Amino acid sequence: MADRETIDVVKKALESAPKRNFEESVELAINLREIDLSIPENRIDEEIVLPNGRGKEIKVGVFGSGELALRARDVADTVIEPDELEDISDDSSKARKLAEEHNFFLAEPPLMPVIGRELGAILGPKGKMPNPVTPDTDIEQEVKSLKGTVHVRSKDRRTFHAPVGTESMDPEDIAGNIDTVVRRVIQNLERRRMNIASIYVKTTMGPAVRLM
């Protein structure tokens, strides 16, 4: 059950957002304090499964071969087999397009070194390096989980954003997602809540409403 205060803040953010001719995302703007983000260990870099989903299409690509690739074709948006990986590696425009069109990737462990060497410069800065999966992985469950996942990254910035839904979702569902993200972020801070300067809820182009 989402916190009542969070629900009220979400409703206010949705109600105060001017109507657009497209569906806006709902996101958190998180501001940290008293933390040295030049130290990589202090940075937030978490994949968080939202209990109520993203409210929008999330695309997952799978680098794999054999039986894994065959099973992945039923659930993933794109399957990249080893020969296709070689072709993409030789064409930077194809590599960039692949990175831009997908939110997450999964890959068989033997392909990880090649992906890192050939595509790491493109996928790495976007936080889209693949998660490794073994041939006996339940690929359907893995893909389904990622489609409701957000990658929350602070990098070296004290202010960063995290998507938590879309404006067409029920406010209670968005609030439930927010509570999940906020708890995970706080758990990963050295001084927990003391490292939070403020958190705001807003739609893509709407005004920010303070949560804490």
C-alpha cells in the first residue's frame, strides 16, 4: 500500500501539469547532499523493479545463441546472435541505433567480453551494458522483470532523475513505485535519509511538487 502523503503529492503533480498532446512520464528529481560523488562507491547505480510497472513500452534486447536465442525470440524485442553482433560491431551507426532503441540488454556470458570490447564505448555511458544470463535462465521471466525495471543512476551529479510511471497510470500505482525507488536509494546512501536534500515529483514538462 502506497504512503498517503506520496499519493497526495502524485495527484498534485498530475493535476498541475498542463495537458500535452502526448503522454508524459512521471519522474522523481532526487537531490543529494553531504556526499562525495567523485568517489564511484558513493554513487547510486541501481536497477529497481517497479511493483506496478513502467506504464510504457520498455524494449529488451538479448545477445545469445542456440536454445537461449530461440527461447528469447518469443519474449525479447530483439535477439542478436554472434554473427549479427560482429556485423553491428563493424557499423557504429547500427550500434548506436541498437543502444538508442532498447532500454535493457541481456547476454550469454561467453559474449560479454566481445560486447564489452566492441560495444562498451556506446552501451557503457548509457548504463546499458548487458546483464549476463546462463543458458538455463528463465529468459521469459528475466525479460518480463526488466520491462518493469528502472535504471537509477546518479553518476557524479547530486541531482538526478528516475522515471516512476506515466500520467495515465493510477496515482496509487505511481506512488507505490515512488516508495519503492525512494527506499532503495536511501538504503544505498552512507547516511541514509540524511544524504537526501530533497525529492520532487513531476511530469516530463510539468511543475515539480516536493515530496521530501
